[in-house]
Amino acid sequence: MFTPTWLAAHPGPHSVMGDDGMTPAARRGHRRASAGHASGAELAARIPGATLHLVEGARRAYFVEFREQAGPLVVGFLRDHPLA
């Protein structure tokens, strides 16, 4: 979810790591499902008007660790593609 360097400086707890109420079995299932997520390129190809932006060195929790880079990109996309 996070790079080792960032995690060492920010030990948490982190809410992106799952629901505290999850059973061990549910947590294992979530991790198995996460391993099969589509890549960014596949997602961008399926979202009308999407643009793929890769954040160098980022992992799955890029929106926390790299929020200064990722936040404006997400907000810009949402601004440029309002819901009908």
C-alpha cells in the first residue's frame, strides 16, 4: 500500500488498510481480490475521457502518500467530467 520509506516515517494506523471490524477470513479474501485488480492502463482504457497519470514510485495508497501530486489530478478530472 505504501513505500517502506514513507511507512517508516508514518507508522499509522492507516484507514486504507481495511475495516478494523473485518474478520481474519474477510481480510484474507480482500487481499486475494486486491491481487487481481486491473492495472491503471486497463482502467484508463475503459473510462471515457480518462487520462493515465503514473506517479513514480507510488503504490496502491498513492492518494495518501502522494496526495500533493494525485489530488489535483483527480479533482481536475472530476471537474472536467461532471456527472450528468
